[in-house]
Amino acid sequence: MQGQAQSLIGGMKKEKPLHCKQTEQEARILAENTSELRHQLRLRQSNLWEPVEEAARNYTLAMQRHLYDVSDK
């Protein structure tokens, strides 16, 4: 009888309550969403950085042309 009670209790411990399962599922979903948001943020940051790099290149080229023009005079 005591063995049956212990196996019953052991079986109950293995089975998680429904709210725990839902919480684990929600945690997995949040982790996936967080990963996707981080990926999107990285893409946006790189997309935002490209115009800055282009502007810096254009400025550098303009300054080089200006210095070249000034040195010719």
C-alpha cells in the first residue's frame, strides 16, 4: 500500500500542472519573439548606418576634390 502511494505521488510529481505548461510555452514564445526582434533590430541598425557611411564617403570625396582644386590654383 505504501509503495502504491509513493508511486502515485511520484507520478503526480512528473506531471506538471496546466498553468506550468502554459507558462513554459509562453516563455518559449517570448524567447522566439525576442530573438526575432533582436534580428530585426540588427537589420535596422545596419540599414540606418549605411546612409551615414555613404554621407561620410561623399564628404570625404568632396573635401578631396576641394583640396585638389585649391592646390591647382
